[in-house]
Amino acid sequence: MNKPAAGLGIAPRASVVSWIHHHRQAASNSLLRALRLPVATGLTWLVVGIALALPASLLVILQNIEAVTHDMRSPARFSVLLEADTSLNAAEEILKRIESRVDVRDVTLIPQDQALARFAADTGLVGLLDSIPDNPLPHTLLVNPLASVESEGLSDLAQGLKAVRGVDQVVFDTLWQARLAGVLQAGRRLVMGIGLLMMMGAVLILANTIRLAIEARRDEIVVIKLIGANDAYARRPFLYTGLWSGFGGGLLGAIMVGIFFIYLSEPVNQLLQLYSSDRRFTGLGIMGVLNMMFLGGALGLLSAWHAATTQLRELEPR
Amino acid sequence: MIEFNRVSKRYVDHDALRDVSLTIGTGEMVFLTGHSGAGKTTFLRLLMLLERASMGSLRVDGRDTARIKGRNIGRYRGEFGIVFQDHQLLYDRSVLENVALPLEIAGFRPRDIQRRTRAALDKVGLLGREKANPAVLSGGEQQRLGIARAVVARPRFLIADEPTGNLDPQLSAEIMGLFEAFNRVGVTVIVASHDLALISRLRHRIVTLKAGRLVAGAGQ
């Protein structure tokens, strides 16, 4: 028997330098391996790209609609019709009382004479209205709430205005705005739902790609586990494969959205011009492209983590 | 030190090892021999924790291997260098990358990996072939490459399962010479081989298994 050699034995495991080195190596090798199989890689990227491009396109359209409709929305304003027998002085008193509310920005009084004159001018019924002995229109207050007052606050304000003595009627037409908000909300949810379904599809496709990649390298994995690799070491290259597939898919998806945007922008811009809008159809932008790539990368990483963890656990040397 | 204490391994249809008790000292070189099916491979598989004993205990340097579980198995296996009859090389990596693998797994620094890998290749006579693909090497060279990979991380135990099975007598002697060289620097070497003519020429303990039972070589 020979004497044991001094200093033999394994070195301290996984120094940070070595860990970083292995990550760099796994990242570059995975990318090179993917690029060496352009058809298979391209198809994976394409499938992921389509899965991301569809909801992203819908989101771009929705954001454009929201921007256009935002321009169309007039600021909220109440028309407060005073009781018919209210004098001008009393109307001014009511104006002051309403103006003192914390949720009101300003109030304008339209005296009943001025209201009738404007109505006559707008309708061209000057002669006819001259023949009416009494002015049928009441004094009216136009109440502009503070911009910060949202829908519930507006309802409270309407109730408060109605409760003021001398006020006959409060007119505030919010129905069309509520309808529009409802349509946009439903649109957002639809996009989210489609997006989630498509992302689930992308995750399943990526996970399957990783499973196939692991299966193709089964012998190699068995050997490296036999010579001491743990699951984390064996899993690392596949995590990068997932990451690159997701990144590539995200990039391809962004390109698809870009092409779709170019195809759509000209007629949409013409339509906007017809509505005298200064808006222009806007695409993803740089941040949108980066978001799609990062989302793709995150999905790829998630899929790879799940697929590799479950499969490598079962893949033990025999 | 490796201690098999009344170890048995039972499969569904047969007993691969029966009541084997054996101690292999630190720095010792032992040949494990017997006919096909005698239990040599099962013996090594138990040692590498590829299988678990059905009965008895197996201790390595005082550690009960039955208690080594999960992520510690990889670390435990890292203490062994293993040489296969069919080499088990990775043919999508170069000679250098194959040898470097245990060092990467063990967490050596890149510059140490380069240095140690070249040193290991030098020891087995493959320095200068670092960039070659293992597939272009001859059978003997592939086996030497397998040995370089097994010893590069300076394991405490070197295990070889029929390492000369596919080699001619001259190459076989060369490979055995390499094992002896590593044993001389303190590595515990266990070689499973049925080539009695070859191993009997070397002056090391021969442990003989027959139908799963230890029939010779139990004492040190």
C-alpha cells in the first residue's frame, strides 16, 4: 500500500470566479448551439414570436384607441338649472355657495336673458321667441368640478348640487363616457386574457423544446452526473437555451408587430385626419420592443426551469 | 478507507452481491475480478451510489453512504475518478474540454483548469492533442483520455470498470501502468477486470467475487 499523497483531494467547490465562468460558458455555448441549428431555432422563435405578437398588437391598437378617445372626452361639467322664480340676486347667492365647495373649480352664471338670446341665436328662432311674453328658461349655473374628482366624487357632487335650495335640476351626461370606459375596460381584459392564453402556449412550446434538448443530450447529462455534477450544474445550459429562445421569440414578435404597425398606420392616420385629430398611430417604441424581449426571456427561463428541473431529477446514471 | 460490512444487493430476480465484507485501505490498489455476473460492476455501482445496498453497510472514510442523499451525492461522486470500459467521452467537446469537465464541476478557477488539464494530458501522453475531437483518437488514446479526465481533479479514489476490455495486451499494460503511477502518489485505486493474466502480473491485492460472494482477497 502506498502512502496517501499530501494535499490530494478535491478543491473547495464552486468559487465565484468559476461559477461566473461556467455561466458565461453555458450562455455562449447554448447560443452557439441554437445558431448552429437555424431552422429548428427559427421555428421555435417564430412560434414564441407569434404568441407574443398577437396580444402585443392588440395592446398597441387598444392604447391608440384610448389615446384618441381621451382627446375626445370633454371635461366633466354640470348644468345646474335654478327654479323658475329665482331672482338674479338669489342666483348669484347660490353661485357663491356652490363655488365655496372644495370639489368645485369654478362656476359660471348664465342669466335667463342671456340663455334665451344664445338659444335664439343658435336655433335661428329669434322672431318666434320675441313673441313669447315670458322667458321660459331659468337662470343656469355651469359648474366645473376639480380635475381630480373621479366618478364617485362626481356623483356626490351631483347629489350636493341637487340639495342646494333654489336648484331645480342638475344635468350631467356621463353615460357615453361610462359606455366608452366600459368598452375600453372590456378591451383591456380581452387583451389580457388572450395574452395569458398565448403566453401559456409559448411556455408549453418552450418547455417541450427544452425537454427535447435534454433528451438529445441524455448521455452527456448522465456522464456529467456520474463524475460529480449536481442538478444545478446540469440544468444551467438548458436555462440559457430557454432564455435565448424567449429573447429571440420576443425580438421576432416585436418585428412582427412592427410590420403590422407599418401595414396599418397609413389608413389609420388618414382616418384620424378625417376626424381632425392631431394624433398619429403609434407603435411599440424601443421600450415596447425591449419589454417584449424581456417578457419572452422570462417566459423562456420559466419554461426551461420547470422542464429541466423535473426531467433532470429523473435522469440519473444507471 | 472503504469498508463493506456484510453488504448484499438483491434485485427482483437474483442476488448480485451476498454478504460481502471487505476493507480497502487508503492509498491501496485493489483488483476486483470474477466472471461476468460475479458482482464486480454491482460492487462499483454501490460505491458510486448508483445503487443502494439491500442489506449491510458501506462506509467511505468513516461516512455511512446510506446517509448521503440528494445534492450531496454529486459532491460525494466528485471524490471519485471513474474510468469506463466504453470511455463515456463527450464527442461534441474537445479533448481539453473533456478533461476539464470534472474541474469545472468541482469549481476550479479557469486558469487552474487550464494548468491542471494540461498536466493531466501530459501524464497520459496526450499533450498536443488538446483541440482534437475524441472521436478521432484511437481506442487506447480514448481510454487514456478517460483516465486523464478521471484523475484531473486529483480524486481520492480512482475506480475503473474493465478499463482494458477493448484494448490489446500492450495497451492494457500501458493503462495499468498509469493506474499504478497514480496509486504511487496516494490515490486509492480499484480496478474491476476479468483479465487474470494481466492483473496477476502486478503485485496488488486481488479480490475475487463468484456469484455475488467474496471468495478470495478479503484480507488486506
